[in-house]
Amino acid sequence: MAKLKLDKTKWGWWQSAVFYQIYPKSFLDTNGDGVGDLKGIISKLDYLENLGIDGIWMSPVCASPQVDNGYDISDYCAIDPMFGTLEDMDTLIAEAKKRGISIILDLVLNHCSEQHQWFQEALKGRDNPYHDYFIWRDGEPDCPPNEMRATFGGSAWTYVPELKQWYFHQFAVEQPDLNWENPEMRRELYQTIRFWVDRGVEGFRLDVIDQIGKDADKQITNNGPRLHEYLRELSAEAFKEEGLVSVGEAWGADTERAKLYSAPDASELSMVFQFEHICLDQEPGKDKWDTIPLSLPKLKQCYDRWQRELHGKGWNSLFLNNHDLPRTVSRWGNDGKYRVESAKMLATMLHGMEGTPYIFQGEELGMTNIRLDIQQHVDIETLNVYKERLEQGYDPEEVMASIHARSRDNARTPMQWTAGEKAGFTTGKAWMPLNPNHTEINAEAALADPDSVFHYYRKLIELRKSKDVFRSGSFTLLCPEDENIFAYTRDTEKEHLLVVCNFTDKTLPFDAPENFRGAEMILSNYNDGCSELLPYEAVMLYYEDVE
Ligand code: TEU
Ligand code: CA
């Protein structure tokens, strides 16, 4: 079936699109240094076109000392040499466009690298014009302005003796927060966005954008008082073209705020990544390292609220994986006996809903988590929590169990292209350990197997574009209290879709609603009827009202 042509000059094209996230360091290395690069992405555009995706969100490739794998940017308008050159980026943009694929860059506007020229200037003195691009407070060396903690451990304040001042950083010491109260700083950021728009970039993912309105004195980080004022200005100044897609990372978003972020009047962004469904298996009041079993009814009620409340008033992103999260097939699926069935089931559950789906590299292969020794870990967040929790007296085994379940490194192992010695990722020494299961989980095998997760995703993407009910049908949750089955319907005037997913390794009875008796089975991960649901079985039934 020919790929649906989207008019990307028009607002809203992303509502019929499916996006793919690439973590460039781990995608494909073409010069043998063990690190993925832009030429690697260019060489896999046919693979991505075959999958059927419409846009690529790339984690940062701008100049960076790599303290936080590129989320510490030292030059917003330069490509880091380890990924390639500006010409490589121009080639990637052009070659992707030829295949109907938009490039969506990851912009980190909440903070930059301490190596950025702005911060280097700011360190020169209080009267330096760049000093106020950051958040400084006078003080004494042993008394930070307040008790705020940084996400990656330690205080959110670091002292600079020469200035007798503290500066604020929500993440690493090497990632000073930018001061959005400074209009000059904001204007310079907007200029960097226009630099990339002029080069043909068609969208942006905005890192922790809900934190740009912070008030460090009041210890407010996300959802600050001027947040939506800044977003409206950002949209007006930088996202002038109605076809530019923007997705904001907003850990603190609720449905009310999401309606502001993704208002159909294009006053702010196209959509947000909210994380309510991601945090459901987190112990309440604790952080991500303390998990509780996932409650399917809670997950269903969360999705039900987001689907119903944004229908016609905003726009959902749909994701279960990204570079910060453990692989979902290991977290909520079954990465053992039912890896393939559960990977397909989770995709069905997600892609049947209203919103723009995001596929994280390797998700289309059913790639899994990896168990590493602490010495093999690379992620700053993981290494800090190991150190902090051991200092706090935690049992090392317990800490490693949390890390195996939650570390961001789970998502950052090299993409598995072949069963070969280095998974076809590099000819050198990969910067991150390869998952040993690449011998059976790899793109080459998946492309050759018509029943692979890859081909299931390809059919699912094609299906979503062939029927309007996926884009605009209303959402109705069925059997909300059922602990094992996630079932819902989508309805338009004349189209009706039923999505049924068995989240367990048990065979379960399921009675489809009366109006779906005799409906066409348009997708299944078992290719059988659905009188009963086999382990991790997922089914889509569909019918149109006859005139
Ligand atoms: O992540 C925001 C963020 O808070 C996450 O790091 C989160 O705290 C944690 O990782 C949940 O698992 C964004 C980027 O996606 C992340 O990669 C960066 O490290 C972070 O911002 C700082 O730029
Ligand atoms: Ca390389």
C-alpha cells in the first residue's frame, strides 16, 4: 500500500504521522570509533522508510562535552565532530525528505553545558553581559541558597569562589540552568531554532521544557508562573511556520496543562510527552528507583482520562519507550517466552489510541533490557544513584536490582542490526556494551521473518494511516476494573474499532461487545479468532456502518 502523503506545510499533519526516536550514539557507527554517527543514520533511511515512519526525533547531536550524553550542549549551532559535520546533517535532512521523513531535532533550552561560551563568559564577572543568562545567588561557600537537590544527585547549587556566588543546575553540575527571565537570552535561543529551521529541520523535541519557568528561590521547578507565557513567545518567535511540529517533554504535565501546551490554536506546542502512565509503577512519594507492581486498572484509567480529556481539545503523544526509560517489553511485557507476542501486544495497545505514536529505536525489534555490572554502566544518573544509595546504607544487591529495572542504560545499548560479532553496530569497540541477545534479536533476522515484531509494526503503521478512526475516533474504555485485559473502542460517525490486549501469560475468555460480533479482524499477533485470548494476544476488530 502506497504511503499516505502528508502535507507537512499544514498545521496538524503530525496527527496522522508516526515518529521514530533515534539515540544517535547507539544507532550505527560508520567510522569505527564505536559511537553512532550521522552517516550511520543516513545509511538506514531505507530501513526506516520501509518501517513506514514519517519523522525522526534525534537525541542531541550538537557540540557537547558528553557529561549527559549530549544533553549538555556547548554550541547550539554546531554538530559535535563525533557525530559528523554540518554537511552530514544537511545530507541527512535532504535524504530523509526524499523519503517523506522529517527531521525533528532535540533542543535543550532549559540548561546548557558549562563549556558553552555563554557560561564561560558568565564566570568572568557579575557585570559580564552573559552573567545574567544563568541563575546566580550571592552567598558563603558552605551555605547554599536552599536545600534543592539536583536530579543527578547532590545539591542543585554549586559555588564559584571567585564570584562569591552559587549557580543553579537542576541536573549535573556541568549543566547550568538558563535564566529564562532574561529576554536577551531567550532571543538568542530563538535564533538558534531559526538556524535549524532555515536548514530544513521540520520539528523540535524540547527537553524538560516545563522547567523553563522555574523559581529557584521558591523551589519551584516545573510548571512555574511564567511557563506558558514563555511558551507562547517561543511559539510566536521561533515556530512561525504552521507545519513545524513541536513536542515538549513535560514530566509535570497533567491533562489541564496539556490542553494549554497542545491547544489547537497553535499558541504553544503541537503536543507534550507527559509521564503519568510511566510513573504508575513507582512507589508513591518515592523516586523512580523504588518500584511497585504495575496495576493494569490504574494504567487503563490513566490512559482513559488522557484520551477523553484531550479529545478535540489537545493532542496526545503515545510512547512507552525512550532513551531515559527501561525497555517496555522487559518492564510491562514479557522478555522471555512471550517476548514477541508481548512486544506486539504493547504496540497494539498504544497505536490504537488517539495521538502521535513514537517508536524508540529497537522497540520495533522487541529489544530488551540488559543486566550490567555497575562498572559497565555509563549513565551519570545511574552511577550517582549507586554511589548515593550505598552511602545511605542500602544493600548493594537491592541497589543493583533497582538499576537493572530502571537504569537509562537499558535503552542505550547499541542497536542490534545483525547476529554478527558486534551486531553490525560498529567495527570498533562500542561505547556501551552490546546486548548478548543480539544473536537472535536483530534487524536482519526481523526483516527476513514475516512474523517478526518489525513487520507487525510496519502493518500497524500502515493500518493507522488507512482508517480515519485511528486519528479522530472517540475513546471508550471497556471493563475498567479487569486486571488482565485492556480493551477499548474507538468510534467515528461510521467507523468502529475494538482493541483488545491480554496483558498476561494466561489464556483468558473474552466476549466482544455485541456490535463487534462478525466485525473484521484487521490485526492480530496470533492470526487466529478471538473467542479466547491466548497469552499476550492482541486483536483489532473493525467495521463500518452500512449506509
Ligand atoms: O530528561 C528529563 C529527566 O528528568 C529525566 O532525566 C528523568 O529525570 C529521569 O531520567 C527519568 O528516568 C531529559 C532528557 O530526556 C534526559 O536524557 C536528560 O538527562 C535530562 O533531561 C537533562 O537534560
Ligand atoms: Ca562513529
